[in-house]
Amino acid sequence: MDRNEKFEEIKFTVISIEGLRPNLCSLFSKLHLEIRVGAQVHRTTSARAMASYVWNEEFSFSSTDSDDLTLMLYRTRPFSPLALISNVTVLTELEPRNQDLVKMLPSSNKRSMTLTFRLQGPERTLRDPRCPVFAFIIGIDEYVSNSIPNLKGCVNDAQTIKTFLTNRFHIPESQIAILVNADATRDIILEKFQSHLIDNSAIEQDDTIIIYYAGHGSRAKAPDSWPSTDGKIETLVPHDERAKTLDGQVVHGIPDRTINTLLSRLATAKGNNITVIFDCCHSGGITRDSGSSILPVPRFVETLVPIPEHLDWNLLGARSGNVDLPSDIKHKFMHSHVLLAACREQQRARECISASGEPCGFFTDSLIKQLRGIGPNRITYAQLLDLLPTLPDQNPQCEGANKDRFIFDLEGPVHDPMSHALTMREDGTLEVDTGSMRGVVIGTQFIPERDARCGLEPQLVLVAVSVNLNSSMLIPTVPVENLVLPESTRLVVSDWKNDAVMMKVYVHFSEIPQFTVSDVSVQRRGPRFLVVECPNNADLAVRRISEVEFSITRLDPKLSRYVVPDVKLNVPLENLPCVLDAVAQFNYFLGRHNGNDSLGNEVKIEMYRLGGEYGARVPNLELGNLLIDNEARFRLEPEGKYGFAICNYSQYDLFPYLFYFDPATYSVDAWYKPQSPTMEPPLKAKSSPEPTRITVGYGAGGGYAFQFVIPEGVTSDTGFLKLFISTKYLDMSRVEQPAAADTVIGRRDSQAQRPVMDAQIWSAVDAVVTMFIK
């Protein structure tokens, strides 16, 4: 979390291991240690498994204060897969240097295994005493208005959060602002948000910022000019809501759009390492109550007083920006923060009695227990939510584009984007979190990512025997008795066994600069293309122009129909195969459709030019829907703002996923995704002659409007909208990708075992957007 960490060169010496279990020792068993520091990996030589063994092998690492060192003990046997015996993490910043250290290796029986090692390097010095964590905490039990019932557990929750953060991060009092009851008026909350967070010069860029609220949530009728899907907006209820000011004005709640604007402005000023925790009801029909009669705890009140149209206009004002972000906001919608919320729509966020006998929120109580339990271990927001126990009639939500970061941090797990999580079920069956959506078929083969990364001969090959949309069941190609795999095992495809997923590439041979088939036929993980001898059989042709410039000619009918045939890519030759793999993935998902589509034409995309100012944009109904037969063509205007509507004419509640495919760079951006796997389907079934709609780029929760840009040197450009819809939540994160030329750099990917659903019904809709200058 310290943004000023310095690298330190350290030497790690593996000395010996003792106490190996007898059942692991045999003439044919061998052991080795794998040592990991960040992305650096070393392994010892393999040695015959004995009760004790001396290695005395030395390795060098470049380490920072935040890097942990992980030791993994593996065993190999003939005709058996690699088996993880034990692992332990060493906190390098806390361990002394230049002396023998002993760590106990966890074991499944009572026999202890110990590892002796040594860290060599400069003695540790005290780290920068500055604590880069700031918190704003609000808890409201008491309300001025008699029409708003008082609560009992919110102040307790706020104090619990403050105690946890103080103990966890040793935060100075000056870096925690806490408002409870009478101190948490509307004006004070907004002023403290500004002074303690946005305008606080002590907060440096990318410091950790934690915002917590426990109290009433409410819903109010939206003013006519405010965007809303059902005529309502959500609000937080301050201590003095419904009271009157000295000049006789009614105090109103704090609307969701005010909160989102403040969070976006905070992210612009201080970075988007922001965690927001709401233990209240913040959407339609949700109350917070208890099964116990001793707790008068409804944490929801309906607001009947109309919200003024110009409420908080001093914060929202009329603004415009080059991506429709206000001039003082730079992060895209839902990129400014991660939200942890107590429950989803139409549920009750309940209270309980804590272990100490005090009223508290079920959600806050469970959250704190999990945070205390994980200790110093790094875990993502999505993983944390998965660890929460089942709560009574409520499903906590985790929302935000950065929910796969480690909690309270900017970083997240780094994985090969082509790798997939493997899960061993209780019955011993193996399931990988990829399926037919990505091109897996019965017979597709996988190997452990670790073997592929290190260039090792795979100890285990798994083959798909059952394939669903987003998951597959695997078995070893060679039967294995008592197969044991670490929980963190990830797999990569070694052989697709599926010609449909393979893009066909024709290589233009040249001597100066030299370019041959062998330049793109290098061995790598999960290749997505194959080289063909004739351009008539190819989807794409590649020509080398200079040392680092290549020309790509699109030969497939869909892309060549709409876009400029040739694309220039500037990449080193050694990166070209990975870039072509990314191009192949782009083409694959762009062309993906369900052969058994039962939704037909019952889900549609509409595109509108938007009018009005930021915060209140509405479709230009005179121009109407720009997509005619799923194609839009329009003259580009520099300040033009656009939004989309996803329309459901079907009888099914659906999860929609809207992506924008840019053929100029082969990038894929997600423009709409359901925020949480535990949420209800957001696109409801049609219940009247008119379809139900989700708006993207305008309306309640639709985010910022979209603007289009044409690359320099051309007068027109074309992109593709791709809408996937399903009756079940799908993890579609791997559809997204940066520009193809940038994909050789590793990206963060969640380790969380997300719920992988296989939809009974899914479909895809394509739309083409062409803009021109003249």
C-alpha cells in the first residue's frame, strides 16, 4: 500500500527440510521446492524424498516491502501428476537477515515438517511512518423527525468499523472522520466529504480511502428531469432529514447521483483506490429489520416529500467533457470505487445481536469477522464476498469495475489472461471455468499453467468430457489414483481440438525485412490461429513492413465489408504470435452466436443521440433510434453524446452484456455488465405491450454518455456492438481485451471462484456503428 516502496536485492538460501512424512518417502518419489516472490519463480533441484534432506541452494530476488515470499513443496512420482505437499508464506519485511530461520510446514497429520532457510541482505530499517489510509465513517441511529423511526445498531457498526481499521492499519485519529447521530446532518456529511477527503492535502494520489455508512436508506420520487428507470431515486437519510432549516426549507435526503458525483470527483483528485461500504437499504422495497422483537430496526423509510429539481445543482452543474465526464471527473462510470452493499433489490438487510450482546447489522458483523479472519493474506473484493456466510434473506453485493483488486489496494492478482481456474468438487470431479462460449469442445486438452509458464513437460493433461456454456468437466488423459491439486491451480489450453476456434492466417514471405512462417509458429500456450498456404483459405493475411511494423489485411467477409482492409500494427517480431492470438479472440467473440437461439428477435438494441446536460441527458426523440436493421450511420459531431437502450420483448428475466468491438485496434470494451453474480436479472421480462429497458449512457444507473472519435488520417470509421444475453449470470470478463498490440503484457484476473452458471437460454445480437466526417 506504500506508494514509495523501494526494491531490495535479497538472497534466499534453502538449507534443509526435516520431518517428511513416511508415506511420502520412497525410492521413486522426488521432492523440490518452488520459491515465488511476486512474478519471480525459482525451483530447487529434485531430490529423492527422505525424512530429512539438505539442499543448500541459493537464489536471488528483487523484492519490495509489499512482496511476500511463498514456498511450495512438491512431490513427483513416475506415472503420477505433480502433487503439492505443503506451502507457507514468509513475510520478508518482518524476517531478520543473515541468520538461519525455521518455518513449520503445514501438514495433514500430527507429524511436523520444518524448513530451514536464510535471508541475506541489508538489515531492515523502519518503513515510512506515514499511514496511507483514510476513512470517513457515518452511523445514524437517532433522527430528528418523528416520522423516521430511530435505529439501534448503526452507531455500533460505525464504531466497530473504526476499531477494525485502527487496529488493522494503525490509522492516526486525524485520518478518520466519524459522524454519528446529531453530528451526521446533511450539511455536515457533504462538507466533511469535501474537506476530509476531496480537499485533504494529506491524502496523496492512490492512498486507500474507505467510506462507510450505516443508517436508513430511502426512495423518493425523481423530479421529472432526472433520469430514472421507475420514477424513483435512492437516497441516504441524514440525521436531520424532514426537519426545516432556519429559512424554512425542508432538509432532503442525499440522492444517489449526488453520492456518485462526489465519488467520481474524489477519484479524480486522489485516485480510485476507494472502497464504499453501505449497510443500509438503497433500492426499491428493501428494509432493514430483525427477526427479534427487541430490535426496532427497519432501516428503510419511504420519502413522500418531492425532491427539488435543482437539489445539489451546485455539485452537479452543467458540464461536458470529452467522454461526457464532467470537467473535474476523469474515471469512467463504476471505475471510481468499489461498492460493498448489504443486499440486493427486493431483499431485507437485517440486524442481529453480536457476540458481545450489542445490536449490529448482519452484513457488517459478517464482513468484519471475515476481514479479521483473513489477517494479512491478500484477497480480492470478489473473493471476500464469496467467503461471507449465507445471511437471512439477503445477498450482499460487490459492484465496480475494480472488484477484482485486492481489498483496500490498487493491485490485483496477475494471471495469464488465457488461464482458467480449476475446481475439484467434493466428489472428486474436476471443473474448469471455461466452456463452449470460449470454444471448448469435448476433447479439448488442458495442462497446468505452471508447467506451461516454466516450459516443463506437463505432469498432468486433462481432457474435457462434458462442456457447458461457461464451464467444463475434465478427467486426466491417463488415470491417476488419489489425485491431489492445490486450490489455486489454473489451467491453459494445450490443444483446442476445435477448428472453428482457430483463425487462419496467411504469411507473406519476404527476405528484406525477413519474414517467414516460422516467425509466427512459435510454441506457446493455447494458440488461437494456424498458418495456411493459400490466401484464399485465410481469414487474415500479415505482411512485414519494417522491423517493428506489420500490415494486416482482413479477408473474412464480415470485417472486410465494413472496415478499411489493412491495419498497421507496431509490435516487436517476438510479440507478433501473441498479438495474432488476440486478433483471433476478437474475431471469435465477434462472430459468436447460439445455434439453438430461442430468443430470436425478442431482444433489441436501440441507439440515441442525447440532449440535455450532464446528469439529465435524454434521448433526442425527433431523431429517434439511429439503429435501422441493426446498423447506424451518422456524421460525427465533436460534442455529440450517445446512449443505448437494451430492450426485452421476451418472457424471460435476462442478464445483458454489451461490448464494443473496435476493429482499428482489435480492442473490446465492456459498455454494460451486470455488477454482481448474486444480483437478480436486471433486464426484466416484458409485462406490458412495451418492452422493459436498461439504458446505457443515460438514465438511472446508465453511467456517462458515449462519444465517438475517428482516428487521424481517415474520414470514416466503423465499430461493432455485441450484445450477449442469458437467463443466468455468466462470467464474461474474458471477452474484454485491450488493443491487440498491448495484450502481450500480463493482466489482472480474479482468482475468486465466481458462481459459474450455464444458461439454459442465451443469445447474441450484433449492431454496426459507422461514423464519418464528410
